Amino acid sequence: MENHIINARLILKNNGKSFYWASKFLPSTYTNRASELYQFCRILDDIADSGKNSSLQILKDIKSNFTNENHLKSKDVSNITYPDFFNLHSKKAAADLVDGLILDQGNVLFNEESELISYSYHVAGTVGLMMCDALKCKNKEAYLFAIDLGIAMQLTNIARDILEDAKMGRRYIPGSWINNISPNEMIQAVEDKNTKVLMIVSVGIKKLLNIAEKYYYSGTQGLIFLPIKTRIAISIASGVYRQIGIQLKLKKYNWYDGRQVTSKMTKAKVTIYKIIYEVFRNKIQKKHDPELHKFLKRFS
């Protein structure tokens, strides 16, 4: 196995536990490609979250590189190499991903659902698109569902990290849902045990996860376009990640009481369920609901 694949697999193992768990069910070739993609996205995330003043300019330089067709196989200023399977479609998705990471530089205060969904597409729906290429998906209809699965997982991620994001001056949950409570007010509410503010944010998280469920449902429907082994692996990955939201719901959306994680036992239960479900699921292909992409300019 080549060194860059070994390194990519190691990064996946150490940093993407849910995805690493699911990758064990992928054929080896696809595990390598998925690991490359994870490493690629991880490097971009690390640049965006470095806290350095230079991050914004570096991301802009990367975006410029991504949109230059002559540099598809080249390295940019950050020494990022594209995964071997990348094509022009993946490159366009990568450029959209960087747009989302650029948005993260500085304070983030979303006001409406449209901003939330558009952002979730840019930082995660795009990964779904690139994963389609990594898994050699031939049916272009599948790409629409892959976007939805990425959006769903990002919404779960946002629900899990409300307090951590607030400490970085970020509020992804729309202000119109929670009386425009600011990140600082969230932090203060936790310190003061202000039950009124805590409850308002919890109600917003409930709405967030209810919307995520719609995208999970659509994304899961699209897995039918994949071969059985690949389908099972992606189903497990999304199921394990979705479990974070389920646990938040069971704990009455207590975003202020520590970060939710999935235990090995929970992962095992989800895995068994998903294997059974995918083996015996209805094989009928369903049409994508365009309403889910009404806030996405490229796909609406």
C-alpha cells in the first residue's frame, strides 16, 4: 500500500471515528478513496479552524487554485494534493466547500433557515458529491440524495456543537428561531443556569434536528443507487452520526450539558440494524424532492 494511502487511513482512524467504523464495511479500494477524501477535507478544515490571521487568504488562494482547470493535478500554496480520483465535478464541489470554510472565518450569525441550509450544503453536501465520485457512482440522480445526506449530518454536527461554536463567536442556528440570542448570551446562560434562555435554544435545536430528519430520510433513499456493500457502509456511517441527534432528543436537547458521543455498543447496535435494513429494504428508486434544495442556487 502506498504511503499516502497509509497516512490517509491513519488520519481517518484517529479523527473520524464514526466514518472509520463504517469504512470497515467498504471494499478495500473504496476505503482507500474514502480515506483520501477524508484527509483532503480534514486538511482544509484544519486551515479554516487554525485561528491564524492568514487562514482567510490561504483559503482564497486555494479556491483560486481549485477553479483553475490547469491546476487540477497540482499543489497549491498549502501543499494540498487532490485525491487521485478527482475529476472536474469533484473539483467544482471542492471549490464550493472552500466557499463554506471562507464563510466560517470570523463571527457567524445566521438569521434564517436559508442561510443554514446553504452553509450546510457548502461544508458537507459537497462532501457527499465528492464521495459519489470516490465510490464511482454512475447514476447522476444519486448526487442529489448525496447532498441531502451531507446536509443532514452537518445539521447534526451543528446541534452537537452549539456551545463550542458559541465560544468561537458562531451561531449557526438561525436567530429567527431563538429570539436572536447571541453566542455570548448562550455562554452566559450556561454559566448563570438561565433556564429561560437554555430552553429557547433547546427548542431551536429540536427544530434543527427535525429538519435534519427530512434530509436523512432523503439521503437514505438515495443509497439504493449504490452496490450493496457500499450501501451498507454509507448507511452505517449516516446511522451512527444520526444517533448523536437521537441522544440529544432523549436528553431533552440539553446542549449545555456536555458533547454527545456514540459508544461502541451503540455503534454495534446501529451497525446490525443497518445491515439488516439494507439487505431487505425496498429496492424501488424514488424521485428526489426538489423542495429540499430550494435554498441551493446551483440545484434549485
